[in-house]
Amino acid sequence: MEIRLDSLRIPIGRDSVGATLLEPAHELPGVLFVHGWGGSQLHDLALAKRISGLGCVCLTFDLRGHGDDSERSESVTRVQNLDDLVATYDWLADRENVDATAMAVVGISYGGYLSALLSAMRPIRWLALRSPALYKDSEWDQPKRALHLDADLPLYRLRSLSADENRALGACSDFAGDVLLLEAEDDDIVPHTVIENYAKALRKTRSTTMRTIENANHAFSGKPAQRAYADTLTSWLTEMITGARATAAAKKVESHKAGTAAQETAK
């Protein structure tokens, strides 16, 4: 995240005063929203609108097998949906008004699982995971819907797993950015053990913020839970983005002061 610093003179009649202008670069942070299984981009639009007010370029999209493509929900695979995520990330990061060094990804449930995998494939600065799901590494090319027919999946999600036992957890173990990990208090799909597994794997992060949303089910179907989620995510992203901008500005000022001092010494 860059901050521009320019020395200039402001005219005052026939005179002028020296000044220093600091301003953000024209590129803005990019925020990519990844919905859960059975969801759609419509679920994220209101939140994306709110986050865009922070000075971010937000993108929502439908994974294949969702939205207008729901007829393929029976056949779409994790491979295809991960390809969807990589492609949309690259599209957003390549936009002229997006700072590719300041990318945030917000994933819900299955979207959180895919986002964790993406963190090993693309540079992500800020990663928000809401009730991230967890799946076995086997049957990678099988239709995603078929994975739920595995009677052992609920038991698998109750197991304590290390980073080397699951691909998504392994990706998280190498992630060095900032993380928001959100749990629904009354989640009957993603048990607390899954959240614990993610938390244990996130061992190299710059920061990890964990929050539990009270009285929230997996879908966050209640209005109070939805508001709490929106407020928590907005507050966290505000802290991350403004903090990054402040740090960049401070470094630029210190560099400018050092350069000015060197010039004065050389005179």
C-alpha cells in the first residue's frame, strides 16, 4: 500500500510557502467476497456496498453451480470452484484502480475453505473466514455435493487435525497476513473443533482476531447475527486498512525527513 509524498510551494500573492502533500496512491485495496455452498453473490452485495465506503474496490461473484448456473450444482467440483476463485482474484487484482499488494478475501463456510486454499496460491494481505468449512483431501475431483453423502464427514469435522493432515489447514499454516476468524455460537454444520483446527494452523500470521457471534446459526439467518457479523467485519477491515495506510505514511515521512536531513548536512 503506497502513500505519495510531494514537496511543493503554495503561492500566496507574490510570495509562497513550502508545503508537503501526502496522499494515498490512486490504487485502492481490493476486497473479494466468496459465498458459501448454496449461496450467491446477492448475499454479499449489501456488505460489499458498506465496505466500499472504506475506500475499497469490492467484488462479489457466483461460483459455478450457483446463481444463474445452479443447474450444474450436482456436478461442479472443488477443483472448478477453486479455479473460479483464482480467476476472479486475478481479475480484481489486475484492475488499474486496485492495489494488488492490498488484497482482502472474505470467505463464508465453503467459500472460507476455498479462500484458505487460495491463500497458498495468491498473495492475500487480509483474510476473513466466517465459519470456514473443512473437507477431506480425498476425492478431490468428485462433485462437491457428493462429499456430503460421506457419512464420515461429520465425524471428520470433530477430529483434531494438524496442518499436515489437511490441505486447507496446510495453506493456513503458511499464511503470514492478518486473519479474522469468525465462529457462529449455534453452528450445527461447522463444529467448534473445525474453528480450533483453523486457529491452530494459523501460526505464522501477522495477527489473528477470533470472534464468536452469539446466538448465530451457520447461515446467520437472524437479523441480530447478520448485523453483528457486518459490524465485526467492517470494524476489522477498517482497523486493518487504516492501520496499513498510517504505517505507509509514517514510513514515507521518516524517509523524507532522513533525506532532507542528509541534504542539509551536505550543504
